[in-house]
Amino acid sequence: MKHCKNWILLLLALLLVLPLQAQRRRTNNRRRDRNEVGSFVNFSVATGVSSLGYQLYGGRHYPLPAAKLAVDYIYYFTPTLGLGTGLGLSYYGNVAAVSGPLLYEGLTDYQGQTFTHRIDLNRWREMQHLVTLELPLAFHYKYKPYDKGWFTSVALKLSVPLAKNYVNTSGDIVNSAYYPLWDLQLRDLPGRFETVPFSGSYGDNIPALAPLACVGYFEIGGLWQLTKRTDLRVSAFADICMTNLYTKRNAERTRLGFAGMGNSAHDYMPAYDGLIGTDLVRGLHPWSAGVKVATTLYCQLTEQQKRRKVREFLKEYDAYIKKDTVYIRDTVMIENVDTVVSYLTRVDTLRSVVHEVDTVERVVQLTDTVYIREQVAALDSLLSEAVIWFRFDEYVPILEPADILDRVVEMLQTNPTLRVHVNGHACDIGTEAYNRVLALRRAKAVAELMRQKGVRPEQMIVASFGATEPFRYNKQHQRAKDRRVEIIPFAD
């Protein structure tokens, strides 16, 4: 009894779960209703941590929050692989902290006296900022089996610095001089060897920044389809500037607290223009890492919209679809469709017929030859005058008139894209299965004669109707007229 109860519970669970799973698959497929190949536009915002990525002697630097804004265009050549480009803004920054004395010996003042310049940095803090414009070339991979999946991107970015500055936030700089000749220490003299207090000074401290740089970028994350056109992407990213942005040689950088490098009267005067412009900093390779959120918009028609466009076209031009051919009734026959799979999921623009559907990816491909209904009617008139007849239980054709097939072959050779049905029939004597086989043999016999006379096999569609169809011109069953083969234009 206990085992029976367990089996009943398991069966109830399956009856509950399986419909939910099936409904979920239907929902996924319905929501995804679009081709993942094509054009996408990506709007993104990102935040994290960043640094200007330099080496600081006599101190340390700490990251600041990073920020990014970008608009990207991505074209997926397959549902998984794509290339992209775009435009973005990136913010990088860090806080530098320097403490301790700096000694510059062997200097001379304007009177020619030798002295040692001492600079004491007391808890000096400086915030540094850099904003760049970035142009990426990215390789994209995504895996999206249903309405969610994951993706990754690798890119090289061309980076153009737009704005760069610093602001000191705390501390002071004490300048003093020691004259060994007199064993004299000078400090806090007006205009000479002054103390530079914290003042919140603000300026451009990267005077020799490279105009262009190369940035490497990597991103990985998950994606969720919100609507039939939009995806939500959440990812982790990291980038680093592979080019040294600071192009000024180390020997050309100023010493901290000095106005110049010569021996003029003002060389020892305090002058501060940020840490990065001094000989305490080596290299400049900004980097950032963090989290990115993006909305991706599918720019092309969804499958549902394509089907609606096709239906509108068919209705407007009184057209219909049969296998891989689209017909405009009584007017034009359009052949050689590239891919027509249930509702024409791919379509080639009918620019010469329908100007409003330029946005449709692939409707049909027009052949060079357009058949007007008079040409099809001419073949039908020819065939109405003579039908290929057969004797009872035979499949050797009786040609009346004798040149009937020659005239049909001539028309098919003159119009090589025209196709015909070769339909075999039989009378009602015998079983249905036997009559279908006999009718097929008759149709194949006629098709073989036409092939021998020069008709290409792809121009003929061979079929058997047994004893089911009456003679098409009088709509009546007569045993003598049921033993026949009818050649019918394909557009009929």
C-alpha cells in the first residue's frame, strides 16, 4: 500500500511538472521569436574601480570609482559570432598619498651660494582624473539556446584623452634650505622656501599626454531576453591601457616644488603643478574593472514581423506560395527562391515589385524571365487539342497528333524556366493500388520521351492520380478518356 501511494505521488508530480516544462519551452520559443543573426545596438553603463596605473616613488596611490558610457553596434554573422564597433566615454582616477622629505643637494642661489633644498610632504593627498573617448573594434561570442544565455567580448580600443586634471585634498608642503657654508637653515621666507598649505588647488597636471593610445578590453556575463527585440546584459569587465600615455622623458620632468631646472634666481622658489608632472612618477597605464549593465536592441524584423510582411505582400498582389515558388496569380511566376521554410523565414527584397518591404531581409529572388499569362495559356491551348492516350492496361503512348510531344518540347526548350506537370491517369477497372502504379508508369513513359527529345528533368513534375480524376476538359469519367497522361503548365 505504501509503495502504491509513493507511485501515485510521483505520477501526480510528473503530471504537474511536465506541462509546466512544456509551457516554459513554448514561452521561451515564443519570446525569442527572432533570428539571432543580424544587427544589434548596445547601450551600456558601467561602474567599478580605476587607477591611472603609474609607479609613485616616495608614496602610494589608491583607486577611485570608475565610470563608462557606451553605444555599440554589433553584427552577428552567425547566432554565436559577431563583430562590433561603437563610441564610449571612460573615466579613470586615483588618489596619491606622499609623505617624507625630499632632498636636492648642490643647488646654487642667485648670489652663487651653494645650498640643499629640502621638501617635507606632510600627509599630502592629491586626487587625479582622466576622461577618454574610446573607439572599439570588438569580437563577440554569445550562447543563447532559449531566452537566456551568456556572452563574452574581447576588444582593442583606440583611446583619445579628453580631459585631465588634479586637485589636492589635504596636507602641506614645507620648503627649507640649508647653507653648509654658514651652517644656516632657512625656512618660511616670503617668496622663498615657503610652506605650501592645503588650498584645494586645481589644474592640468599631465602636460605631455599621448594623443592616442591602445586599450585592451575583456568582458563576460549573462543575458536575458526581455522582449522580442531587447536583451538585458549584466557582465564583469576589465581594461588596461597598453600604451604609456605619458610621453615626456623622465629627464625632462620638473622636480617637485621647483619652477624650472636652470640656475636662475627663481629656481628655488616653490612651484607646484601636480605629482604626475614631476620626477616622482613613472609610466601612465590607466586601468579599470567592475560591473557593466547593457540593453541590446535587435534592429531587424522579428520572425513574426517578417511573416506579416509576407502576408501583406501576398494579399496585395494576389499571390500564393507553393513549395519553393511564389506565384502572383495570372500575372507573374517567380522562381528560384533561396530559402522558403514555413512562412518564409528568409526573404529577398522585391525591389522591382514591392518598394515598401525594403526592410525585409529576403522575400524571393526574381528570375530573369517573367511569364505573362498569355504564354502559359498558349501551352494550355496546345495541350487541350490533344492528350497522350493509352490502350487498356498498357503504358505505351498513342500520340495523336503525332507531333504533339515535339510541339510541347519546342515550347519548353524555348522557355527553359517553364515547368509542367506530367500527370498519369487510369480507368476504374482493377484495384486502386494497381491503377496508381499503371498511371505512374504511363506518366514516366511520357516524361522519358520528352527527356529524350531535350527537355530537362527539372522542368517536369511526374505524378500519378490513378482513376480518381476525370478528364479535365469535360469533367466526366469515361473509361477510354481516363487512360491518359495530361501535361499541365506548372502555374495552372
